[in-house]
Amino acid sequence: MIEIKQQGDQTVLTPDFDILASTAHELRDEVSRFLKEGRTAFVLDLTNVNSIDSIGIGSIVSCLKTITSNKGTFRVVCPKPELVQLFKVLKLDQTLNIASN
């Protein structure tokens, strides 16, 4: 399940599962649904995520591309150092707007 909160103009998506091949579609589906509703500012909160596989990374990058192509913004909240390190190793910290909180 993905917890959804509206904070001002931002839609905050907080998955309560690891973002893996078997679950990555849920994130893309939610982003698509909210874009169709006209929402354009998104925050992906990874607080409850322990692991992201290559398909999950692809899903996050896909969300970024879809949102920015619709003139939106996408920020990732990633408080877990091991996930921040994963983004750094993949050089996605240069592409994604990543914050620790």
C-alpha cells in the first residue's frame, strides 16, 4: 500500500513496501493517476522502504521523467543512509532531488 497525503500543493507518496520488481508498478500507477487529476508536485517518501532493486530504480526514474515532462516537480525523501548510498553509486543523486527529511 502507498500512503497518500496532500501537504499544500505537494502529493506525498509513502510506500510501506520495498520497491521491487513485484511492486514497482504501484508507484508508477499512483503517479499516473494523480497526474491525470492535475497534480504536478510530488514527494516520494522512502522512510518505510528498506530495499530497492533495479526495477524499482527504473520505476523511480520513470516517475521522474513522467512528472517533469508534465512540468511537475519530484523530490525524494530518503532518511536511510544505505538507500542514499545506492542513489549515489548509480549517480542518481545528480538527477533526483534527494533530501534526508
